[in-house]
Amino acid sequence: MPESLSEEYSFDVLADVLDTMRLRGTIFFRSKLAAPWGMSLDSSGMPRFHIALSGMCFVGAKQYQPVNVDEMDIVMLPNGKEHWIADQPGRELVPSQHASEACELGRPLFQVGRITNQLMCGLVRFDTQMTHPILDTFPDILHLSNIDHRESIWLTVMSINTEIEKSGGLSGRIIDKLTELLILQILSRYVSQNEQTSGFLAALGDRRILHALTLIHQQPAYNWTLTSLGAQSGMSRATIVRHFETSIGLSPIAYLVNWRLVKAYNLIKYSTASIDEIAETVGFKTARTLSKAFQRRYGVTPNNLRRGK
């Protein structure tokens, strides 16, 4: 039998998903700004976020009313959609890339007049081949407000800001690692403060489903069955299937197989472990069994993926 889990479920499923998908954070813009100012951001396919270090501003996207962003608010667009950010709606917009390049050259834009804002913007990168149900469950615009300066999320923001000041640049090992931590904190805070979530995020808020997910993520190689998962999570076979399909859109066993393949993809592409070792690690009986399932899912064999073909 697998190891039992504590009541507190110390294993973080959300963190495990994001880490396995190779989530990486980058700060691409930070500057003090004098109104009027405004920037446009093209669709990127990657999540982006904006932090109002000081002053209030607005973030807008097509088909949405502009979001009023107060000082110390954080706005994330998880789907990377085209949007804009400005001190007021209706401003003339400069492409954010131009504004970022101007800062790098030591000639920041929007400096004429009284400084009204300080803004920090970041980008989230991940390996898009490792699809997971979590990618479909975040809203187009995620807004965190009423953040206290003593909260860990804001302390992380301030640590990033301090490191940027010290280094004189927007990137570096410490800054990037802190940014990855900040992204996890943003998403975790959103999940904990929003009861009206759906999909995988709703599953994280269901104690029994979270328990089952924790078992799968902590011990993916174990020979889980509906009976064993249900028994350890306090649900019957029928109940655990119904809850998984309702919240995640997959049966527990389908989710388990999907997660094993995601873990395998990560290890094949980013580690030097043999295919036999990876198969054992993620729960496939043989390398041959893993290879067949892997090719059906990703359209490439493990060996060809590793060789970059």
C-alpha cells in the first residue's frame, strides 16, 4: 500500500503541476511612469501579469470592461490574450516591447511631468506540449486586490523589486526564481479566494478530490484503482468517478494515465534518465508500454523526442 497522507495534505498539487510543466517566470518591464501613459500587448499565448507598485491604472482587453487596478493590485491574463494597460482608458498606446527596449537603453518612456505610477510586468513560460486540465480553467483576466503589505505574496514582490534595484537588470537567477514563486502565489491566492472556480481549480477546492489528486501526484507509479483511490479518499467508486468527471472532465484513471504521460514527457525531454527508469518512475510496466502510450499521445516516440526529432 502507498504511504498515507496527513490531514493537512502538505503535498502541493498545484505546485507539482506547474513545476512539471516547466513553468518559468520573467520580468520584462519595470518603470516609474508619468501620466499620460499607455501600452499595448499583443497576444502571446503565454500568461502575463502586471503589478501596480504605486498609483492606480487600468487594464483592458477586447470584450471586457477595463479593470480598475488600485495600488498593490496584481492582474494576470492567464491565456496571454491581447490587452492594454494605461493610467486611464482611451490613452494613446505604445507597444510594450518598445517601452521595455527604451528602459533597457536607459531612455525610459513616459517620464515628462509628475511621476504617477510605478509598474512591474512579467511573463510566464511553460512547455506547451505538456497539456493539463489546469490550462483551461483560469479566467481570461485574474484580478487580485486588497493585498496587505505583510502578506507573503507582497513580500515576494518587494524582494523582486529589491533584486532588480541591486542588479540593475530585469533578469538573473534570483529574480527569475522569485518570479516563479510569485506566479505560484498568485494562482494559489486566486484559488483560495474564489469559490466560483470551475474545472481543475474547483477540484482543488473539493477536499475529497484534492485528497485523491494528492495521492496520484505524490505516488504516480503506484498501481491505483478506482477502489483504492476511492477508499483512501472517502468515496465509493461511483462517487469518485462522478466528481472527477464533473470537475476535471476525466475519470480518475484517465487523469492518472494523463499525468503519468506528462511526467514522462518532462523526464524524457529534460533529464538523462533511461526510458526504462522513466517508465518505472511514472508507473508504466515496461519501456515498451510507455513508448506506445507516449506515441499515441504526443505523436512522437520517447527516443525521437529526446533526439529533438
